[in-house]
Amino acid sequence: MAFTPSKDQRRRDREQKKKDKRLAREAAKVEKLEAQKAAEEEAAAEAIKKSEAEIIAKEEAEFEAELAAEAAASE
């Protein structure tokens, strides 16, 4: 005679599968949110670096213009 699980055991197995699926979905959501947050932080860091580089370039351009103006005035 073959062994067959009881109805209670099959019910517990189904409930456990549902819990496992739910936990997997929640874990996937958490991973997605963490990845999205990391991407946003990376984009913000890049924007800060870019803005700092633009400020430095602007200051250098202004300094070069002042030097050119002083050189033209002294000639």
C-alpha cells in the first residue's frame, strides 16, 4: 500500500508554498527598492560632481577673462 499524505499535511504544504511565494515576492520588492535607491544615490552623486566641475570651469573661465582684460588694459 502506497503512502499518501493526509489532508491536513497537504493543506499545510499548500499554505507553506503560499508563504514561501509571498516571502519571495516581498524579498524581490525589497531588492528592487534597494537597487532603485542605489541608482538614485549614484545619480545624485554624479550630478554633484558634474555641478562642482561646472563651477570650477566657470571660475577658471572668469579668471582667464580677467587675465585677458588686464593684459588688454596694460597694453
